[in-house]
Amino acid sequence: MEAFGNFLDTLDGMLGSAFWFPYVLLGVGLFFTIYLKFPQVLYFKHAWKIVSGKYDKKEHEGDTTHFQALATALSGTVGTGNIGGVALAISIGGPAALFWMWMTAFFGMTTKFVEVTLSHKYRVKTEDGTMAGGPMYYMDRRLNMKWLAVLFAIATVISSFGTGSLPQINNIAQGMEASFGLEPMLTGGVLAILLALVILGGIKRIAAITSRVVPFMAAVYIIGAFGVIFYNIENIGPAFASVFTNAFTGSAAAGGFIGASFAYAFNRGVNRGLFSNEAGQGSAPIAHASAKADEPVSEGMVSILEPFIDTIIICTLTGLVILSSGAWTEKFDTRFERTSMEFIDGNYHERVEAQRTELYAYLNEQESNIKPFSGKLSVIEGKAVNNNFTVLHNRSVGEEIRFLLDGDHLHTGTVVIENGNVVDKSIVVRGKSLVHSAELTTLAFQRGYFGENGQYIVSIGLLLFAFSTAIAWSYYGDRAMTYLLGSRSVMPYRVFYVAAFFWASFADTTLVWKLAAVAIVVMTLPNLFGIMLLRKEMKQEVDDYWVKLKKDNSQEKE
């Protein structure tokens, strides 16, 4: 399993985490933005009219309304990425990462418009009478690339577990345990039953639930965010300024934050932007294919609103909470994660300018004299006698380092370090360092009018966001299974989906996260390739839509 995990890390390094991937993702969005003459701006107002039901007609084929399809797709995108993903991007890339999340969302609005329109056009009615759509259908029915469609569908099924199910409940269970002391297995069991009651009812029940949950969870989170933003109102101006001034230069050092180069801020911002709004991934078109509409372009316009709501509104609020609170530059006592921790030779601290410069170069993968530490540490009651090393954690210098055995008892003895890593996996390292992901967001939410109660807003938000994501991705997976094996495969898939959801509440899902990271790219690249091949057809669809709409409007006036 460890070897397989390392293989997935290598594969991800060549794909999603590679330097070229953000350029491809943004490049396609930029191309269609220019090619279709900025539809995310020109059609924005019209999109709101469509989603309000102005053009809805009962005779249109489909399973859901425009609003329900939007809510289902939003429930799949508004998730842990909005709470933990933004915090992770800022903790790694600084304020500049938020700018590149915005850019991903802005151009992603056009990418969503294109992928949803084309997927809706080539949707089919299945043998059970429901609609099925998504990139696999235009790949198969229009491009005649069944092999590509099958690859996309398989990646969708894998992602439904790796993105939508297992890590979501794992995060929920951990959050409930930390905030309310609930046993993970209990949380998993209750939510698995609720999940089963929702998804076994199919898309109509899913749409009915998400259309109610999404507005509620967004309102709760937004109120909590403004409680912090207004409390720290004097910091909002400098926070906004830092986002723009650092966008093309990288983020400067601040407090315990050593600084991030442009490359790091750009890569992490775009990467987290995709994880948050999924523009170009091809998942949301599956939900939108269920919408009642006779014009594919009209549903494509509805999808323009997704990245706007998900990233430009909700992610921005999270970002401003984190930046204005100042929590992102402060060190907190925390358990050091092995994947984010490294021992290096010598004594370094960010408060010494020359040492900070050296650390900046090392952490941003530039030329540096810093070398990983290897050797034996003598430890007495948790503290190392040696002082010829420095611990880096979450791209910051760790302080007040303690070594614990099995996470509970202060260790006395020898700790072996090889190439910067602790050999004995039973040894736990704690200390003060920067924190990231949901932990950082939770700390930031406590620095507002709600005080320590702000942590419960994050916990409840995480619960609702992540649970709704699990609901939406179950639908994506069952449509992919419908394409691969037919309607009869859907029920066994749903049962297995719920069982895996329960298991992940108390199990280690690290390997699944890694598998999902690869599967997401295997979904995204074929989808981007496909919509580029159909660019002329897309342009014609848009032109025909406006001609028909103008004709229909003139007839109504007569």
C-alpha cells in the first residue's frame, strides 16, 4: 500500500501538481472567454433570470428545475474546499493565492458554461425514464471516442468516492469529535443512514434536499464570516491590498509565514480553485443534464453562476476572515503532520533576515544551502538534547518541539532521523507552527463577534457543506455507472457508496485522497480536450440561442 501511495504521489506530481496543469486549465478558460466574447459578463444578468424560473415550461424534458440543478451542482462544489481549501492555499501561497483562485473562478465561469451546454445537448433518457448526461455522452455520441468516454466515466466513479464520499465524512467525523466530543463511528452511522434516505430516492429527492440545504448552509456561513470581518474591519483594506500587490510577485514574509514565490502562489491558488469550483472537471454537467430545458445554452448560462457563488463569494469570505484575523501568520501548538514536516541541518529562524532568506529559497524550491537532517537525537522527557537541527512544519519554523510516544507520553530515548524524516512511526512530534486547512479557518472564526463560539459555525458549516457534497457526488457516480453498465448497476453502486461513507468516518482515507487527486485530472484533461474540439459547435449553439430567444420574445409581444 505504501508503494502504491508513492506511485500515486509520483503520478500526481506529473499531472495535477505539475507546473503545466494550471496553465492548461486557465488557458482553456481564457480561450473560451475571448472566443465567446466574455459570456460570464454579458450573460450574467440573463443567467439569473433563467434560474429564477422566468423561462421554465412544464413540457420541457428533464427531472429538475433550473434552480434545483444549480443547487445540486453547488452542493457538489461548495464543500470542504471552501472552508479548508482556501486556508490551505493561503497558508502555502499567502494572500496572492486568493487572487489566483479568483482568476480560476472568473475564467472557470466560461469553462462551466461550455461544458454544461455541450453535455446537456447530448444527454439521453435512460431505460428507467430519468435523464443522464455529462462529458462521457458528448465524447461518445458526438466525438465518437468511446474509449475516452469510458476513461472519464471510470475516473468519475473513483472521484465520487475520493472527492465526494470518503474524505468528506472523514472531515465531518473529525470536526464533530473535536467540537462536540462525538465518536466518529456514531457520526458516520447517523449520517450514513441520512445519506441512504436521500440518495436511494434518486435525483428528484436529491434535488429537493439540496435546493433547501444549500441556501441555508450558505446563509449560516456568510453570517459567521461577516461576524469576523466586521470585528476586524480595520484589517480588510490591507488584506485586499496584499492580495493584489502580491499577485504577480509572490507573497512577502509576515509573522511566522516565511513567504511564497509567485510560482507557489499561482500553482496553489489555481489548484485550490479547481478543487473548490470544479470548473473544467466535468462533474457539474452531470447534475445540469437533469434540468428541464429545451435549449442546452440556457442551462449552460445557469452554470455560469456556480464559480461566482462558490469561489468569488464564499471562498472570498473565507479568505478575508483568515487574512483580517491575522491567524494565518501566527504559530499555534499543534501536532506535526508527517507529510508537512521536515528536519533540516542547522539552526534557523525566520526572525533572522539572512536565515529567512535561505529558508525562503529552500521552501520555494530555489537554490539553497539547506540540507535535510540525518542522524540520531537524544531525547529526555520529550525534549531533544541535540540542537543542531531545525524542524519545518507547514512551511514555517517549528518551536517548542516535543517528542511523544504514541501521541500521549513524553518520549525518553533515541529518535532516528533519515533524510529529514522520523523513522519510527510511533513517535509523534508536537510544537508551535503555522496551521492550515480547516484548523486555520476554525481559529480565524474565533476572532470575531462570536468569540470561541465561532468554531461551531465552522463545524456546522463543515458538516452541511461536506454532507451535501457527498449527496451530489453520489449522483455523479450513479450517472457514470449508468453509462458504463446500465441502470441496473445504480442501486448496487448506491449501497456500496453508503457503506464506504460509513467506513471512512473512522478509517484512514489518505490513500483515497491520493487516488482522487489523480482521478480528478483524468476527468479534467479529457473534458478540456473534448470541449476544445467542439469549440465551433459551441459558438454556433450560442448564436442560434439568441436568434431563437429574440424570435420567441417578438412572438410573445405580438
